[in-house]
Amino acid sequence: MNDTHPGSVVSGPLRAWIRARTGINITEQNQAPVELALRLEAQRHALDPANYLARLLGGVLPPQAFIDAITTNESYFFRAQDQMRVTVTRLIPDLMRRRPGQPARLLSLPCARGEEPYSLAILCEEQRIPPQAVEIDAGDISATCLAAARRGIYGALALRRTDPTTVQRWFSPQDARTYQLEPALLRRVNFHQINLLEDAEAVLGRRFDVIFCENLLIYFDSETAARALAVIGRLLEPDGWLFVDHAEWNIPGERFHMQELDGCVGFRPRGAVVPARADHSRGDIVPGATSVPHGTGRPPGAATPLPSMRQTGTTTPRRLAALAAACPAPASAPLGVDPRLAQAEAHYQAKRFAAALCSFDAVLTSRPADARARLGKARVLADCGEDFEALEVAEALLHATDAGELRLSPPDYVEALVLVALLLHQKGLKDLAQGYLREVQRRAPRHPSLGLLHPPQTPS
């Protein structure tokens, strides 16, 4: 696939600039979204890519739009459900007992479009934890993400692991595809634009009892990850808790140590101890399972009750069924056909995209090398308008297959090529799409996507 990246402008200086500005380590495996972002920004400024790049690196053009475009922002509510459960049922109540009158301080960084901090706010409401007892701060480097977070409007993908009861209680349908978060919850989170490596301590100006830092360290090399953890260590209280994704558990032991609480793994500063369980500690909770008796409305402190979704006149039952597709915790599967993959494909064919993505994620949790599940996830993201994320997943899949790290059938490989080509083409980057289409032509000379080749070429 030598001509797949014609005239790439993702140069060494640009990679160094991105690493210095964001900490993100750009490689051949994850450079496609960077290429797309650079060409789109060049187009927006009516410049050729090389001229735009020179002005960007030279400080002539403001960098924020480009940084927003290259940072991954695909997330969903209750992504770190176990850590959130422990935080709300154990850690916050313990802090309220030990420090009466002083709020527990939580930080979500990076917060993407607000799914994580708002999930914490929902659980606090459902556990009757008043706003004055908890302060939730959230930060992200992307101004675009923060603007979306403050609006609190989400599509079905963001709610794919949220049960229908929770959707019905805390979200109001805006149209056939989007939901508005309850305004009372918007007021429970303070958002900040933050670069963790540069200004997080100055912007936040205090320490936190619990920090959620999910899916950030995996984008850093070891040196940058160490710098980031040093900052996080200074932001965390000496007896605080840090929660990261399970793929990031290789945290250096000189600063933090791994510790388990109620079956949940977190990291503590050296010397911290587990808080003792109180006799009256609350039990586990499930998002949406409120302690308010049936029929009594919202928990104290919430705004006006939402109308039920059936009262809105929308086709809610079907949409909720898709959202609820119950995505249970993945069970071990035999080495052969994973029935969840077939289920995911069925959801996708029926256009139940939230359920499909949930099922593909479930497969990848237990079988991360499942190339078909990766391809399926890329298709769902593309169909739901998450173009940069779809491009990143599909391009990484192609590179991993080329390197022999994953096995992808020839038809599926062609489909991945076509997906990348179509994403680039619909963004107006037709010249960049041509390299992928020529590879499609070599492998599948009669593929329908070849109509996009310009000028048409006949196979040799």
C-alpha cells in the first residue's frame, strides 16, 4: 500500500509541534486524522497544505482549531461505571463524614464533551448527595468539546451504556436524534480549558480528592506520560484516588501504588491508606436506580421534573430499546465465532447504531485483536458523523494488518480502504482519497467505490 498516503504533509516538525503542544505522540498508525485535520484547516484558510503548515508552525495562525480537530473526543456516559460507583457510594460519603462542611472535590480530565463529569453528577443526584457536598470540575484541551459540554446535548452514541430509566429521568428528547441533559445537572459541573502539561495547576489552583483521567496516557510516550503523572500527583490530595482506564494500569510505581476498593482498581499516592468502611455505608448502585420511591418524582435539589418520553410524542420506545441493548459485562467467549459479533452486525444492519457500537466494544474488551469488530466500530462511528474517530480506527486497523499484528480478510481489508477513502472524499479531500481508491482498484477492480476515481483508471 505504498501509494495510500500521497504527498503526506504529516512531517517530523509537525509531529514534534503536536507533541510539544498536546503531548500526543503521532505515529504512522494514528496520523490519518492529523492529515485530515491539516488539510481541512488549510482549505478553511484558503491555503495549500504546505503553506498552512508553515504558518501554523511559525505561529502566524492560531492553533486551537487544529488542536481541537486532532484530539479524540468520542466518549459515552458511565464509561467508568465501577470507578464512579465506588466514588459515589464509598469515597464521597467517607469524605463527608471526615470533613463535615467541606465539599469533596472531583476532577475529570480530559472530559471530552462532558459525558464523564455529568455521569458523576447524575449519580450524586440519585444518591441524594447535595450540590454543596460535592464540587465537580472538568477540563479538556479542546475548546470545541467544552462548548458542546456546556450545551449538554447528546446523541444516541453517547447514551449507549445508559439504561432507559436514566435516559427518561435526566434527558429530554430534542428531536429524533438528540437529547438535552437536565439543566440542573449542567450547573453541577465547572468546565475549564486546560492543557495538562502546561497550565492545569495554574488554572485549577487546588487539589482534588478523586481524579478521573481515562484514556489520555495511552496517547503519550513514556517520557510525556511521566510528566503528566507528575502534574496529576501535584493535583491529587495526599490521600486521594486516581482512576485510569485498565489499558493504562502500567503506571510507574515510584509515585503511585495500585489499590483495590470494593472490587474496583485505583491508584493512590505513596503512603495513602484505604478509608475504613462505615457501618452505615451505602450499597452498590446502578446508573438509573434511584433511591427515590416510585412515583415521588425527582431527587431533592433537582429542577422541574422532566416529562416522560412517551408524553413528547416521539418514537421513544424503539429508540430506548436500542439505547438499552443491555450491553452486559463481556463474558469469556470460545476461540471461534463470538456471538456478540454477530449480534453487533445485526444491530448495525438494522441501523441500531448505539446498540451496535456497544456490542462491538464488548467484543473488543475481551478480544482486542478482533479485526472485524474494529472495522465494525469504524463503520458505526462513520455513520454517526464521528468522522475523525472513524478515520483513526480504520487507519490503525489497516496499519496493524499491514504489520501482521491483526488478521483481516481480503474483502474486509478492501472495506476498510473504502471507508477511509469515503471519509476523506466527503470532507473534500479528494486528492488524498485517490491513493486509497487506487489500492481498492488493485485489489477489487470492479468495486462500486471506484466511480470516485478521477480520472478513471483501468487496471494494468
